[in-house]
Amino acid sequence: MADESGPSRPPSVPRPGPTKALAGWVAGAATAAFDAASLRRARGHTIDTVGAMLAGAVQEATDTAARTLRLCGVSGGTPVPGRRERLDLLSAAFLGGTAGHGLELDDGHRAGSVHPGTVVVPAALAAAHHARCDGRTFLAAVIAGYEVMCRLAAASHPRARWRGFHNTATTGVFGAAAVWAVMHRFDAARVEHAFGAACSSASGLFTFLQGGDVKRLHPGLAARSGLMAAVLAGEGLEGPPDCLEGKDGYFHAYAGGDTGEVDYAGIDLLPAGAPPAVTECYIKPHACCRHIHAPIDALLQIMAEHDLAAGAIAAIRVGTYRVAAAHDLRAWPSFTAAQMSIPFVLATAARHRRVGLDLFTAGHRADRATALLAERVAVGVDPACETAYPAHRPAAVTLETADGRRLTCRVDEPYGAPANPLDDDALEAKMRALAGPVLGEAGAREIAGRLWEIEREEDLRPLVESLALPAVT
């Protein structure tokens, strides 16, 4: 990526701390000459996220959020993909982020265990409509949002996870703030004020593993709060300096040691030679938690190679890293819980040879045959997989068959990872399959084409409008 660190500094000038370094990078993003790979991946991840937003626009959590906004008297002129409402800027970002994360089909960044697209893209679409920005600036804002979220999450993971925090929600406020900052050409000082304000609204806990649908709201809440923080900074609010590494700052509160022994000021969020974060993110082919994708791939590979039917499986043994093994959920009363459960997902994959959205309905969750097979799934921590994480997200799966065979497969890079990617045709096919039921097949094809060439758009308002349904009159 060009122009990553701004003008070179004399050797005598100390390297800035992580907050100022990141703020300076964001301040330069609006005019940076990003490389072709970054721009292509930004387009691709925008397409993928738009598909997830459209498909999730009518799911239950999104409808609940929309009713709540109406009850609170929210109105405005900003469209939301897949919805008829026109809302204020912040509420549109909130509803779009909730929709994008609603079906567990959004993208992610492995090293940070974070879903950047479902915060950054909804925030960028709402902000672009408000600012009438062009396509090139939109992509710069998206790249910056990904960089900020992924670098902060990677610096915090897995410590933040074991403290109970959800990185998508806690780092998302900074990513959304970066989006606004790029579109409005904030200087480094103003970006730092925006980060300082965002820091105090970072929130989101892993309590969703115990049930309920609050997880769906996390990206929406982050998109809304991050945009608000940046708008406040643009209007003159001063945030605390060095909010990431400073005393009582983000790193200490969310991912640090309580003894104060960590040198937070020494954290290098932008190491020389690191590839742009947007090029390190994955696209999901399966409609469930990404931590379960390697076990799915391994299971399906064994079944395909040995021509096994689900009825021939006596046991499924999964060895993986500790963060993934925590998804050994033995009940799936809700859509969310089912998508987080290794036993349910693997039993579903074995029976249907795929993991699609339609397999998480109440009827499928109550299916007796699936439940019986899920009881035969054992999940544990594999030392080799634990050592490899988070550089990789591996899983080793062993199938024990009814005739006494033991068949094993290990997957280090699940399908959709940068090292094992969906190609452009597969990515667009996924988006069109998700968007088609909402916009129609022709509409989904047209939107995909315009997003692939988004730099041609001089004013994104018409494109954002075309993602929404006709307004209620």
C-alpha cells in the first residue's frame, strides 16, 4: 500500500504511539494511492457485505430493531439496504449493521477474530449517502475502516476474548469513526479526537453464547456509535489523547494485564511491510460461525473421498484450538445458538452435505435425526491446532464409521481464506443468491456490476438508494 506512514521522519524523532500512528495513517487515507489488490478486495468485500445486508434485512432481529426505532420516533432520509424505512444517518448505520451480521454470512479477519465488513460497509454506505461522496473516496474509507478494526483486534486477540469482549463490537467503533474521518478529510489531530470519543462507547460481550439474539446488534451499535464519535469530533469535541495506550486506555481495559506490566505504548499497529488488512480478510461460504468452517471442510472432504452417508457415521471427533472448542454448545434453541454450535453444524453438514441458511430454521433445529448425530460429536482442544492459532484456524476431524474405520482429515485454511479464496465469480454468485430474493435477479446482477466498478460513481447517493426498497408513502 502506498503512503502508509506519511512523510518520512528524521531519525531523532521518536516513533509515535499506537493512537497517533493509527490516526496519522487514517488522515492520509483519503489521498493515499492504494494498490490494485487493496482496491479489488475492498470492492469484493463491499459486494459480499451488501449481499449479507440485503439477506439479513428482513430477519427477526432487524425487524425488532426497526420497530424499536419507530417506537422511539426515529425518521430521516437515509436509506437502508433491503428496507423501506428512511432513517437518520446513525440509525441507518445501526440497522444496516444489524442486518449484515444477522445471518452469520459476513466476512472476517482471522488474526483479530473480528467481522469488519458488517460495521465498516453499513457505516460507509450511510455516510456516503449523507456526504454525497464519490466511489473512490468510498473505497478509501472502507480500506481505512478495515485497517483500523483489524489491527486493533489483532493486537487485542485472544486476550479480549477471554475477558469476555466481542472484538467486532469493541473495535468497530474505531472502524466506523475512521470511515467518517476519511470522507470528511480529518487531519490526524481530529482523527485522534474521534478515536478518543469512540473509545468510551466501545462495548459488546460474549454473553450471546448463552442465548438470545443480541449478537446481531453488535455491529450496528458499533457503526452508530463510531459515526457519532466522529461527527462529534468534527463539530469540535475533544477526546482524550493516546486513548489506546494511555492510562486507563483501550488496551488496558479490553485486552491488557490488570497489573499494568504491558508496554501498551510500544505496540506497533502498522508494522513495516504488513499487507493491507482488507487483503487478509476471509469470505464465508458456510452460514455459521467461522470457527466451525475448518471442521465442516474436513468433515465434507472425508465424506466425499470415502463416499460416506451420514448413517454410516458412528462418531465425529473434532480437535481444534481453544477459542473454537468453546463453541461445543449442546443446545440450540435459537437461530444464533445453532450457528454457534459445533455439534449441530457438523451433524447438519453430514446429513445435508452443506451448511445453508435454510438449515437453521426451527424445524431443522428440532430434527431428531440431526440431534442424534450431534450427540456423537466430541469436541476437544488439539495441542497442535492451539499452537497454530491465530496464525491459522485449523481443525483435525476423525470420523469413526459403523464398520470400524477411522478416517482423519486436517484443514489449516478453511475455504474462503485469503490462501484458499472464493474467486470473483463465486463471490458474486453468493451475493446474487442473497440479494436476488430482495431485489430480484436482475436487480442483484445490476448492483453487483455497479459495485465492481464503484470508482466510476461520482455521487453514491443513487447507488445507495437503489439498494433500498421503495419508501413507504
